Amino acid sequence: MLSDPAFYALAIPAVILLGLAKGGFAGVGAVALPLMALVISPVKAAAILLPVLIVQDIVGVWAFRRSWDRSILALMIPSAAVGIALGYLLAAQVSATTILAVLGAISIVFALHRLWLARGGRIQAPSHAPLALGGVLGVASGFTSQIAHAGQPPFQMWVLPKGLPPAVLVGTTAIFFAVINWLKVPAYLALGQFTSENLLTAAALTPVAIASTLAGVWLVRRIKPERFYTAIYLLMIAVGAQLLWKAFAG
């Protein structure tokens, strides 16, 4: 298990944010991987977070196992698998510095997109868009999820215009990301990242994630999250810029 105090100084807040995201503060968990990548390699950080995400997915899938849209999952899961494969090929073929730069860029774009949405902006596929566009967005979701555990924006661009009932939207989202998290497992195995050190570190962080998920469920009913979201996404931009600086500074 990792023992560096600097790692846990960032990993614990990162996992807390991941738990809050699963508990109702949608989107804030995307900052978890960039934070951890400040002190360890981004691929290693992603491998540590993946088992935590899989454990968290169990609750969402169980809660909404009867409320999901079959046609959306039938289109987007196979296309996301292609994106995951592309993300794996990138991680396997390029240097850690390149992955750091890609992660930094994804982090900044994700945060800017969420801030824009918070101010009423929208980039969505038309409700009757061709299925090919859904496939492209599925590939994009799988790719960004493999690299940065941040596959929501492309997924939402396709799904939100469908006007699904809230329970079906939440259930479809929960099942989609639970499935693609499992699809990422072979990629991280092939990258040699499921070492005993990484798995033990993930196990140590999982109770923090579960507790913060329950805290998120409690908090989301009691506070207005707008300022919280803004602060998190500004932090994500700052962290993304720092990752780009690390990558280009050598």
C-alpha cells in the first residue's frame, strides 16, 4: 500500500469528492483523478480509483435496477467500449508526460463545460439526431472515462435531449457507468496497474468513499450546491493547468 503522506493529503479529499458526486453532487468527482495525478502518475491514479468506483456503482445500480432505457444502453455501451480501447492504446503507446497533458486538457474542458452549463449554456444532440452521432458520443464517453474517469459530458449530450423521466435518467446513467467501469478492468490489467500496492491503496480509500457517498445523500437535501460547484470546477481548472505545466515543463 502507498505510504507517502503527500499522496493521502490529496487522495483523501479526492475520494471524498468522488463520494459526494455519487451521493448527489453530480460532476464534482471528476476532479478526483486530476488531484491524485499531481503526486502520482495519472494511469496509476486511475487504477487506484477504479475499484473504488466499482464498489460505489453497486448502490446506484441496485437502487435503479428497474428504471433504465434499453435502447440508449444498447447503442452507447458498445461504442463506449471502442472509446475505452482507444484510451488504452493511447496509455500503452505514449509517455506518462503525454497522458498528463491529455488529462490536464480533459480536466479544463470538463470544468469549463460544467461552468457553462451552470450558467444556462447547452450543447446537446437534437432529440432526433442520427444514431451515428450517439455512437460517436459513446466513443468519446468511453475514451474520456478510460483516461480521466470523466465520461459524463458526451453521455449527457446524447441522453438529456431524450426527455427521460428522472428515475429512468438516473438509472440509465448508473448502469451505463457501472458497465463501462467493468469494461475498463481488462485495460488496466493489460497496463499492469492492478498491483497489490494499488489494490491495497484502493481498499484503504474505499471506506472514505462510502462514508462520503452517504454524506452526499444527506447534504444534497440540505444545502444549495451552486457555490460549491463553482469552487470545485475552478479548482479543477487550476489543477488541469498545473498538470499541463508539469507535462510541458518536463
